[in-house]
Amino acid sequence: MNHAELRAELHALHLELPKNSLVTWTSGNISARVDGGLLIKPSGVTFAELTPESMVATDLDAQVIEGDLSPSSDTATHAYIYRHLPDVGGIVHTHSPYATAWAATGHAIPCVLTAMADEFGGPVPCGSFAPIGGADIGQEVVRVLKGHRSPAIILQSHGVFTIGKTPLAALKAAVMVEDVARTVFLACQLAAARGVEVQTLAPADIDRLHHRYTHVYGQHQETP
Amino acid sequence: MNHAELRAELHALHLELPKNSLVTWTSGNISARVDGGLLIKPSGVTFAELTPESMVATDLDAQVIEGDLSPSSDTATHAYIYRHLPDVGGIVHTHSPYATAWAATGHAIPCVLTAMADEFGGPVPCGSFAPIGGADIGQEVVRVLKGHRSPAIILQSHGVFTIGKTPLAALKAAVMVEDVARTVFLACQLAAARGVEVQTLAPADIDRLHHRYTHVYGQHQETP
Amino acid sequence: MNHAELRAELHALHLELPKNSLVTWTSGNISARVDGGLLIKPSGVTFAELTPESMVATDLDAQVIEGDLSPSSDTATHAYIYRHLPDVGGIVHTHSPYATAWAATGHAIPCVLTAMADEFGGPVPCGSFAPIGGADIGQEVVRVLKGHRSPAIILQSHGVFTIGKTPLAALKAAVMVEDVARTVFLACQLAAARGVEVQTLAPADIDRLHHRYTHVYGQHQETP
Amino acid sequence: MNHAELRAELHALHLELPKNSLVTWTSGNISARVDGGLLIKPSGVTFAELTPESMVATDLDAQVIEGDLSPSSDTATHAYIYRHLPDVGGIVHTHSPYATAWAATGHAIPCVLTAMADEFGGPVPCGSFAPIGGADIGQEVVRVLKGHRSPAIILQSHGVFTIGKTPLAALKAAVMVEDVARTVFLACQLAAARGVEVQTLAPADIDRLHHRYTHVYGQHQETP
């Protein structure tokens, strides 16, 4: 995929963020790894104003290579993750409401749904609070997600980062983390209101579900 | 209805799932009974990518008869239900959020609304946890729904299955179960927050409402 | 307005019900008073299938005058209200989720917002449980709303009825009752979670707000 | 920008209110400062009926200068704010549900999210209850927001006012206040249900985040 195609894809993926109610106004961004750097949303631009051409290319020190606009103020975070996690090809950042509510309490989202075992292979971990704009958040993301099955992390008092082999895979994780954050939220409310318990999933069941989802689920032949 | 028409209808019904906010990304599926088997969604395909032609035909042992793609990883569950409930012509499976929140607590949704008495004739029952991908879930669905007035079941830690004489009837049940799961959730929250009680419906009232809905409500002449 | 125009208007108003998330599948209905009777939604028909021509005309004993379909199974309720409240020209019935959650607890929605004082002039009252299909619900609606400033009532374990001089006015009340039911629900949840109180509005303030809204607010000259 | 352009812009911004689920039926309004006065929504008109020409021009005593319709019944409030806060060029008023739920409890929204530190520089303050239609609300808005970093205030038992250098900036604040009101609501519910705490942000972190957002974030060169 050349840069023009990647800009078009990254633009199209950004439009999925408001469509899935994951972002508000200009917040949230997606990046894609490219040779020698990354391509990312410009800072403070609304999703309606975005164009393929407005995406900004930077190197892995977050220095602009190509683009008329300033890159996302989270660019140093994305760059740090790409430098330290070589398998990552795409990153998504949002303040999606349910996941961010969990982040505001500083607690991981417990793995109590088969859909969570499938996609995340366990709880969605919560990283410590870190200042925005520098390498700190990147360090926390890498520290927590390295060797973890979850492609998503929530960051205390802040929001969500997800990673994937491609920007599309990271987007999927961002959509799914909000979905399960909401359902588990609702389950916790219901349990508290009715004096019952949210049922736990046994670790062996989580392992089996995650293995099935990552090895059996989906299309394993080439789809036309 | 021939296979081409049924594929078109099944595709159209699948599009109702995201439209009614019952599914996220690729999760959820609908099947229709056909002569000697069933027609079902392919595995791991997003709703936007679905086409009538992508629907997969299998026999009632879940072996593919026709189709280029792998069928839903829930196909063995659907097949089991069709084998054991001869009146069922359509099945819907979702992880719709409110119903799944009830499932996460492992408790049935109590019948406290006239709309529940109408459609479900009582509580929406909750089945035990069962592993995904084999006959186990199908066995649990059949065990609980056989002889039950409810066309819907929630499965602990997992989600929703609904059955109907047609795929459309099963879809209606899937839409209605999420609707009442939400309203009863809200009622429980309100009652807990205000120190009051959710009012119960008398069994005789539930019976009368269900009888009226299934015998009087709707159009009983042929509609043009 | 002749019958054809009224059918077109009533059809258009029905489409506002799903657009405002007040109804699910076939539930909910609107009627308009006409000379010698009423015009109402047919029973068990989805909103997408409705047409102006499908609306059913009945007399005030709920007997069909014109129309190929069976009228809403709530027609006797609407007819009773028109017989006993001569100023009412339109009626809306829904199971909108937040208002119905209040109804499930059997408690009125307290008047704690200026928007409630404006539109309802006080709490939204809750009527007793009554069986569906006959005059019972109509009697309860008339008993509670006669002489009440609120154009909306919630009915225990069931849903909402709203009345107005026109079907449009009743629709507005149905939209507003769900809106305030949601906001007051959220306020009660927040108060309970944080150990604070929902603030009350003084009766004199409610009176002043309601007078302003019904006498000053809006356009009192003829609008072009 | 001449008056015709400003009317068109103000009309377009009004359409963002229902699109962002901030308003219901006719409630909510936006104004823009113009030479010698302001331009504002007409009273009691639905958003679908609005046109650029229907916007009403008044002087800063809320007397109509131009327009066939009566101006918003909140015009005196807007006029008071423009008279006392010379930097304000646009004002938005809504009853958006989550922010209004906070207002119903009479408590400020605590600053517990980086997105709140960014946009509001601290908690969103709550003003006292004041009658609608006169200068009282304006006085409360000015008293609380003068010298405050927050462009938004919630008013007890009522709703939200936001201010900005332009109507667009005020709209952004109205969108963001509902967004954070919702996320902090969810966090409080989650904390109460699970017996944990919503994490606080240190004042120094709030200051740093607000400085970064207002000085570094976004595009500081001229964008083409």
C-alpha cells in the first residue's frame, strides 16, 4: 500500500470513530506505521474537516516529515509505542465514555464476558496516570501491554489506547473495549442494585475461549 | 421461498442487527432453517461486508453444503436447536448490552412489564454457562426453552439466543428482549436509588396479557 | 383538514416515534379525533410498513368505520378518553424506556427540573395498573389527568399516555416526558451514588415557570 | 462576516444541537454578538423549522431590532452576559441530560478527567437556582464565570450555559460539557457500585494539562 492509499485508509478509519460514538469534537486519533515513521491525525481538527491529505507523516521521534498541519499532540506517545513494540502497525486513542469511566476509577475491566475472553484474553488492564504530550504515556502503554494478550489499555483519569498489527485491528479493539466496558458497567450496576454478584469466568475457560477466537473463529482460507 | 430469496431475506435481517444496536463489529448472527439444513452468517465478517451470496448453507450436523466461506462458529449450536425443536424456523444470537448485562449476573429478567408478559409470557430465563462452538450451548437452549413461552434465553456470561417460527420472528424477539432488558434494568436502578420497589405483575395478569397479545393483537385477516 | 390530509399527518407523526426512540417494533400508537370518532394506527404493524392509507377510522365505541386493517388494540382506551375529555384532539401511547422504568416502580416522576415545570406544571402522575384492551386504562387516564396540568401520565407496569389539543401537542408531551424521565432518573442515580440530594423546586416557582411557558414562551403572533 | 453570513452560520450551528443530542423539541438556543446587539433563535420553534432568516436580532436590552418572530425567552439572559463579559462573542444554552442531572443535584462536576482539565481547567461550576426570563440567570452566569477558566456553567434545577469568543467555541463547550458530565456520571456510578473511588487529579496536573491544551494543542500556524 503506497502513502496515498494509506492516507485514504487512515482517513476512512478516522470516520469510524464518531460513527461508533468513541470520540467527541476533535479528540481521539489513529496512526499507522509507515517506513521510517508513522502517519497520524492532525491536532485539534474535527472529524468532519479531516481529509486524506491532512494526515501528517512524522518520523519515530515525532518530527514532521510531510504535511502542512501540526500532528496530534499524542504523536510522541504513538512514536514511543512503535519504537518499542515492533509488531504494532496501528494505534488508536480515544476517550470513549464507558472505558474512560473505568479509567477514572483506576481499575481494570474484569473479564466476565465470553466476548472479553475472545478479544482481550483476560481483563483490560489499567495503567497509571501519566502526563499527556511526551513519552510518559507511551512508556506506560508499553510496560503494561508488552507480553499481555489484551490489545487495549485504559489509562487512569484519561482514556484508552489500543494496538494492533494494522490500524484496522487497533480500531476493532477500540470498538470492542467500549462495548465490553459498557456491558460490564451495566452488569456491575445491576448486581449492586439487586444485591447479586457478577459471575466470574474461570481462567481455564478464558484461555479456551481466547484460543478458539484467535485460531478457529473467522475466515482462515483466503476470502475472495 | 427459494434459496436466492432466502439469502436475500437473511442478509436484510442481518442488517437490522446493527441498525437496532444489538451487535458490535462481527459478533451476532441469524440462521434460517432450509430443507435438510440451515443458512447462516459466515464467521468473522462485518455486517457492512455481508452479501446475500456470502451466507453459508450447512446440513444439520453443521457441515458446509454450499458457500465459499466458513460458517459462523456458532453453527453447531444453531444446528442442535433445529434438530431438537422442529417448530423453530429461525434463530438469532447477539451480545446485546442490556440483556448480556443480565446474563453476566446469571439471573433471569423478571416479568414486571406488560410488554414482557405480551412477548415473553413470563421472565426471560437464564441458562448456565456453556463453552462456545459445540453442542453444549444448543443443549442448554433446548433444555430451558422447550415448553417455555419465552422465545428468548440469556446465557450466563455470554449473551442472547432467540427462536421463532421464522427468522423475522426470532429477530423480533431479539429486539424485544434487549428493549425490556433495558427498561427493567432502569427500573431496578431507580428502585435501588430511591429506596422503592419494582412492582410485580400477578401471574394471572401475565397469563391474560400473553393470551391477548398472541390471540387478539395484530392483523388476523389476510393483509393485502 | 380533510381525512386524507389527517391520514398523511398522522402517518408522519407516527414516524416521529421511532425517530425519537420512543417505540420498539410495532408498539406505541397515535390517534387523532375526527368528526364522530377517531383515526388510529392499525394493530401490530411496524412503523416502516405504515402508510397514510393504513390508518383505521373508528367511532367513539371503537368500532371500525373505515379501513382494511384491525385498529390498535388500545383503541377502546383512546375512544374512552375522547368521550370523557372533550378538549383532547390527539393521544399518544408509548412504552418509552425511562418513563416506563418510572412506571415499573409505580411512582410519579417528581418535578425537579424547570423543563418539567414548563411542560407538565408539576410531577408526571402515575396511574394504577389496569388490564390492556378495554376501557379500564381509559378510566384511569381520565381519572388522573382530569383537572391536572400534566398532559402525560405513566401507568404502573405498563407505559405512557399523553393527551393534547392536537396529535402534535400529544406527541410533544410524549417526547418531553421521556426526556425528563431520563434526566430525573440520572439525577436520582447521581444523588444516590454521591450521597447528595436531588434539589426540589418550590411550588411557587413551579407555578411561575408553568405560567411563563404557557403564556409568554413561543410565538403569539400568527407566524407566516 | 455580514449579517446574512452570520444568520447562515448561526442556523447551521443550531442544527448541531439536535445532532449532538443536546436538545429536545424546541428547547435550547445559541446567540451571536453583533454590532449593537445579538442574533438569537426565535422562541418555541423546532430545530427542523429554523431557517437563517428566522433568527431574531435584538439590542443588548433584548428589544427586537430585526425579525418577524419573538426571540428566545432567554434573550434577556444572553443580553446580560454580553453586556458584562465583553470578550464573549457567542452563548449556548441547553438542557442536555447528563449535565442537567448534575444541575438537579446542585453540585459542580468535579474535574477528574484529563479532558476536563483540558477544556474547563477545573470543575464545571454550578450556579444557584434563578427564575427564567429576566436578568437573574445572566447575573448568576456572570458572577460565577467571571475570572473562571471554565467556559461552561450548570444552573441548579435547570440546565447549561456556555460562553466563547465565537458561537462555535461556545458550541464546542456545550458539546464537551455533556460529554464529560456523562463520563464522570458513569465513573461515579461505577465507583459506588464497586465500592471504589473516582481518582482525583492533582491541581498542578490540571494546570499543566490546561496550559498544554490552550497553548500547544491544535493548529497554531494559519491553516490553508
